[in-house]
Amino acid sequence: MTALGVLTLHLHLPGCQSLKEKRGRIKPVLARLHKQFNLSVAETDLQDRWQEAVISCCLINNNPSFVQSTLDRVTRFAEASFPDVQLVNHQIEVF
């Protein structure tokens, strides 16, 4: 049985004064999550707001519990590894 997991992270970027600065702060987050966990990552909402971002991470595997635990680890990693970005909310869905 194939499982698809989607993690949505709502982030606050305090102090961002432009979209260019926001991109500069979000890009390393996207690259690090992709490299560390081998999942698809993209900014999916609030692209026009300077101090907010929504990042979605997607993972497909044949084991639903692996998908769930990996996305839980991604959430904890994002909170701990990026001190200049605050996690406002997150949501995990496994299909």
C-alpha cells in the first residue's frame, strides 16, 4: 500500500523587510529539508507577504508509519535548526 504524506509548515520570518530578503531566508530552509530528508519541498502559500511563508513537504513511501514518523521528524528538525524562522503552525496528512 502506497502512502502519500504532506506536511504543511506555517512560518513567521521576523524582521523581513522585503520579498527578496524573504526568499533569501526561505531558500536555505527548502534546500536543507530536501537534502536532509529526501522529500519534495516548496513554498506553497503567502508568497506576497514579507514576514510569513507556508512551506509544504511531500513524501511517498509504501509504509504509512514511516511517512508519518519522517514528517514528525521534519517538523522537529525545522523548529530546532532554523532559529531565525518561527514555526507558527504545522499540519500532517497521510493518505
